[in-house]
Amino acid sequence: MQLTQRQPMQRSSRAERQQNNQAMGRAMRYLGRYPRLTLTACIALLVATAAQLAVPELVQRMIDTVLTNATRKNVLDLPAAFQQVAAERLGLDLANLQVELDNAPRALVLAMITIIIFAIARGLFTFAQTYLSQALSQNIAFELRNDLFAKIQRLSFSYHDRNQTGQLMIRATDDVERLRLFIGQGLLMALQALVLLVGTIVILWITNRQLTFVVLPILPIALVSFIIFGGLVQPLFREIQIRLSRVNTILQENLAGFKVVKAFAREPYEQARFGESNDELLEQQLKINRTLSFMFPFIFLIANLGQAAVLYFGGVQIVNGTLTLGEWQKFSLYLVYIFLPMGQLGFIISLMAQAAASAQRIFEILDAKNDVENKPGAIDLGEVMGRVEFDHVTFRYFGGSEPVLRNVSFVAEPGQTIALLGATGSGKTTIINLIPRFYDASEGRVVIDGHDVRDVTIESLRQKIGIVLQETTLFSGTIRENIAFGRPDAADKEIIAAAQAAAAHDFIISFPQGYDTPVGERGSTLSGGQKQRIAIARALLLDPHILILDDSTSSVDLNTEYQIQKALDRLMEGRTSFVIAQRISTVLNADQILVLDQGRIIAQGVHEELLEDSAIYAEIYHSQLEEDVVPG
């Protein structure tokens, strides 16, 4: 039984690793957008690494020069009778000993200057590599953030219904930053480690094959170990991002709804909820730390084993006279160049595991299927008269089995005002969401001037529709900028005219800064009624052919509603208007009233007809609308 359960888990883990690797491959293709920057960073890396590889060779020459000339001096210090014998035994030319000894300081100075030149070159090109790699990573992060934001803007309402805002924010910020860190640090570090490792092994092979054979068996052990560690930590980092998203979601919800939390004295509960989520994040971070805390000592253990082997076998060769002290020192320095990349590999794997998990989450958004998008060959809607038809429309959220609208059919002729009435959940908001294609009908058609809305471009469709949603949203900026949100190039007189029509002008000019008054985050400095009137002005400035008002006067007093209604009566002339409201003033003069119940139109007509013919409308009228008083 346990084996049966383990096999699907292993397959799932392998599939997840494969998805992460594919996502990393796609992320790396972003480098192709900056070929010159990428190539220059790689060249700088290669030059810096080459300068680093040259230093041990120069060190060997200095050591061998010092030791050889020390031997020469010892020979020359012997009595003349013994000098020739000693020179012959050591393989030296007695006639040239003094000349070579005199030239030794110059050779040492030359070697020292060469080392300094290589060090300076390495420093300069390392700086260039670091700067260019950071510039490259920042540009790629810029591209990813732009692509993510553009995709999130294009995604349909159904996607946002299924996904939390906090999770989307984490993917556009923290996940992008983790991927940027790998590209800016880990990727070039990995390339440098590879070049350094291969270059060192080649040099060691040329220098001393016997000692190279001592080192080579250690490398596969290290490589296999790193692959195993990489496979272990990638899922752990993905879980980190998921738990971080939960923490961020709770934080975002509490910041957005802090008034509600305080009003219901739920601070202790929300604090406990945040603390629980934060504890889960801490637990996962500690699990990763335990894994990495084991990995790095293991890396150094392998490196020390290699160092011990070289010390022993190199010492044997020195004793046997087959290896000079300078060559042994050079070999030891190059050995560091082998184990240094191995040490870096642990850090690189950590960065790569985080980046792979983040890349997979980023591309989940970029690859998300949009339920509502322009079909191939979609046409521009052009000028419209405003005839709207629902032709046997049925709608289900997320493909669910229970329809929210059931076989709804009606026609709104150009210039008509359609009032939608019904209990909560009856389908009123769904109807107005289908007109601008916030969602697409599951069955049937929504038709504007003879065009199925799915046959025209979304942009041209929504440009003809003015919308005031039930939940008013204003953006940080001035009142002027919020009214002109749909038409940033609108003239001041047009903005003022729209504000006057929405009964907003008087309260706007009462502010010291007038139309330049900042509205604060989400319009926090304005009352609900003020925000709603600015939202109405924003819609009216578009001069729309179709107007949608979703309970748009729910937050204003009766006198303000009366002023807005008088302005809307004038502005609705020649426009097809859909209005959801709970007040009698909205429905009395409507050309059509649609009464909905459980997703069906159960009554349709004007006020007088429905009051006589529809028991449900009469009940709504007497229970909800009759108490409203229309100011004289």
C-alpha cells in the first residue's frame, strides 16, 4: 500500500522538477532580448577567469626561480675545488651560475609585475562582469514585470475570481526578484565555475597527469551529490513561495479591509490567522535551512578529501624528485580553483532552486488561458445605435453545472432604459457583466446592433460602453485624473461638464484644491456618495452609446439621487441604459423592467403593467420600493 502511494508521489515530484526546468529554460530565453549585453558580460567573465588561471603559473615560476638561485648561490659559496663537482651533480653550468644569479632579481620583479597586471586585469573585468550581469538581470526583471502586468490586465474576470490578489502580487514582485538574482549572480557564477573548472583540469592534465588522476574521481561524487541536493531543495523553495503568498494575501486583505476588522473588533482573530500562516512559512524556511546546513559542510568535506590526497601523493613525488616545490605549489593553487567552484555550486544550486520554482509560478500566469479574448478575425465594432439583444443566454461560472442565468432572452432598443430587479443572486449583475464581455455566455448570444459581442474586438466594444460598478474604485491621483481615467486627453470643460451632470461639481469646487484635490488610496478621502458621483462622471465623460449603472445611486441620499437622476434622464436620451437599483425613482420611468428570479426573467414590462400583472414585482415594490420618496 505504501509503495503504491509512493509511486504517484515520485511521478508527481519528477513532473514538477521537469516543469521547473522547462520554466527555467524559458526564462533563460529572455537573455536573447539583450544579446549585446549578454555577450559583453560573458566576454568580461572569460577574460577575468583567464587572468585568474594565469596566476598559479607565475607563482610556480617565482618559487622555482627563488629555489634554483638559492641553490646556485650555495654552490658558489663552496670552496673553488668543490664548485665544479657540486654543479655537475646538480646539473648546473658553473660558467653561467653568477650571470644567472645576477639576473634572478630582474626575473622576480618581472614575475611580480606580471602578477600585478593580471590581478588588475582580473579586477577590472570582474567589475565589468558584475556590473553588466546586474544590468542584464535588472532588464530581464523589467521585461518580466511588464509581461506579467500586461497579462494580468488582459486576463478575464473568471481568472481573478479564482486567484487571490496577494498571490498575484507575490509572483509579480518576489518571484521576479528571485529569478533576477539567479540571472544576475547565479547564472554567470555557474558559467564562471564551469570555465574555471574545465580550464583548471586541462592545465593540471598538462602539468602532472598522475596528480590529476588523484583529483578526478572526486568530481563525479560531488556532481551526483549536487544533483541530489538540487532535486531535494527545488520543491521546498516552491512551497516557500506558496506559503509566502498566503502571508501576503492575509496582509493585503487586512490592509484593504482594516475598517471592517476594527468595526467588528476582530484584531485578535486576524492576528492569530496571520501568526498561523507566518508560523507555516517559518517552519518551511527552517526546513530549507536544515537541508542547506547539511549540504555546505558536505561540500567542504569532499574538498578536504581531495586536498589531503594531493598533499600525500604530491609529497611522494617531491621526495622522489619528480615534482618541484614550485610545481607542487602551482598544483595546490589550481586545486583551490577546482574546489572553489564546487563550493560555489552549493550557493548556485540554492539560487537556481529558488529561481526555478519562481519561474514556474511566473509562467503559470503568462501561460494562463484567457476565457475572454479576441477571436481570430474579430472586427472593430464601429459606431453603434445601441440595440442590445440577449438571445437564449445561459451562463455558468467556471463551467459549473448550476447555471446562474437560464435561457434569458430580451431586446433593448436604442435609447431605451432597462431596469433590472430581483433578489440577491437572481442574475442582475451577471446580465450587465455579459454586455461588455467581462464573461462570455455559456450558451446563446449577446448581440449589439446585429453583432455577436464575441465577433468584435474587446477594445472597440468597451469603448462604446460606460460603466459604473456597484463597488466604486478610484485610483491614487487627483479628482481630475480619476474623472478623465477613460479619456486622459479630455479638456477641462468636458471634465467639468461630466462632473456637473453627475452632481459632483459643487462638492469638488468646495475643496481648496478643487479638481486637483488628491483622492487618497482607493478614494479614502471622499465619502461613499462623493466617490460614486466621480465614478458616474468618469463613465459619462466617455459619452457612451450604452450605459451600465450597477446600483450606482446606492450610496447617496435622496436629494443627491434626485439630482443625479435628473442629469441622467437628460444624458440617457439616445443611449441604451441598463440600471440595477433598489429605489422607485430608477424604475418608474424605465422603458423596460426585467424581473429576475433564480437566473430567469419571470416578468417583463413597464411599472404600471407589472404592478398589475406580476405578483413578485408587486411584492418587491411594496416591500422595497414603496417607502422611497421622490423629492418634489
